[in-house]
Amino acid sequence: MVFLGIQTNTDKTFTATLMDSNRNVVQISHFWKEGLIWYIDHANPDIVAVNTAPWFDSTQLKNAYDVYSILREQFEFEPAEEKQPFYSKTVIKTDIDSFFKQLVRKELLPINTREGIEQRIYNLPKAGIMVKPEMFSKEKHRLQKEVISIATAFSAYCLYHGQYSCEERDGEKFFIPVYRYIPKEDRIVSE
């Protein structure tokens, strides 16, 4: 199984993370809309999660819903329903801030600060999410988008494994990954 997480950005770009079935990040990429469509076609993910956070500005939210629509219409992905088995070609909406609030024990620092980004990166392995350090960008703004995209891909992983909670807001379902601590010896690193 291959899981894809998509984060829409304020500059009309998209950050996509591909995760394998062992919670290992395989690839982090940045695209314009046309590039993202090409990438989805060639990466052939089984489950796709699109981050639609409440703090998104109107452009980000519109772009997130556009990608969600493209996945449903052009790629024939089916929206997930609560309490059903999930196979390939499933798409979900998620809110990653809710996941990070579970993951970080202390006060969650703002994502737009260096400390907030580091706090999230430091806690990713505790959920079993493995990322090679060289995959991360050195630029703060890109790094922020990458961290959110990684957690979004983890949402798709959690949906497949039934480790999620479902929140309903304004008539829409959001699938939030449930944090479970993974001991160091149980974390699998794919080669």
C-alpha cells in the first residue's frame, strides 16, 4: 500500500509526501497544480489525504477542494465513509492540527516558528513515522509545509489501519489520525 498526503500552500503550490506501509516517508515533493496531477497519475497511491485546516485562507481552501474534486472525478477516488473497510482509490479530508495536539504533550507551538517546526519533527518518530533527515528542506517555509504533508500522509496510513477518529464540521467528515506511541525497537526503517 502507498499513501499520499497533500498540503496546499498559500503560493498556490502543493507539497506531497509519499509514505509506505511501514510508516516510512519515501518521497517529499513540491508541485504546481499540473505537476501534482502528473505525480498522482505516476505515483499511483492507494489512499490520499488532503489537509483542509480551519486556519487556511480562502485560496488554500479552494485549492484543497479543487484537488479533492480532481481526485474524485479524474482519478475516480471514492470519498471515505466512517466504519467501512478501506481499499485502494480512497480519498479523505483531514485536519492535521488535531493530530499534532495529541502528539505533542506540552503546549503546541505555532507551526510558523522554527521552534514549532522542530517540536513537530522531534515528535514524528514517537508515532512510528520515519523520515531521513536529508529529505527535509533547509528553508523554513518549505520545511513547515513538508512537516504538515508528512502528517497528512500519516492520516491516509491511519485510515487504512483503522486508527482514526472522525470529526464532523459544517456537514463534512474529517478523518483525524489517532496517536499511538510506537516503542523504538518496534519502529521499522525501510531501505
